[in-house]
Amino acid sequence: MLIVSTDTINGRNIEEIGLVDGAVSQLINFSKGLGALNAFGQGGELDSYTENIMNACQVAKGKLIQQAIRENADAIVGYRCVISEASNSIVNVYAYGTAVKFI
């Protein structure tokens, strides 16, 4: 499935099918990265936190793709992924875009 963040696909004529989306709320696993908190205090990245968020994005994107497949789409344009923190240990991820057919 071709997924682009732009509203068009160069060289292709497209017809909109409609909005497709996928969402996931995921518990962030801090236990495997507690040692990284020291790096965070020094301006470093929390690798385990980042990994959990990226995994949640992939799950939401997978749901988006499955919905597009059910709609017989050829591609998804205008792809976006929104991440919000529901609490200190829960992250919400919402992925959306427009399913299209090539014409």
C-alpha cells in the first residue's frame, strides 16, 4: 500500500474514497529503560520510550492500512500520525489519511 503525506501522487490521477484511520492507546514500558533516565536528565533521548511510541505508531498505521484495504484503496494520501500523552504511562496514537483509487 502506497502511503504519502502529500495530498497528491506525482504522475497519478486519483479518486478519493474517503477517510481511513487507526488508533491505539498503549502503556509505555518504562521498566526496561530506567537506566536511561540519567541520560534524559542530561538532555539525552529515552530510547525505550521512543521505541514504545514508534511501535504504537506502527500499530495505528497497520489499522489504517487494513481499513484502506477493506475499502479497495490503491493508496493513502495526506497521511498523518498524531501522538498525545494520556498520562505519565499511556500514549494515544491516531493515524489518518484519505484512501484513494488510481484512475
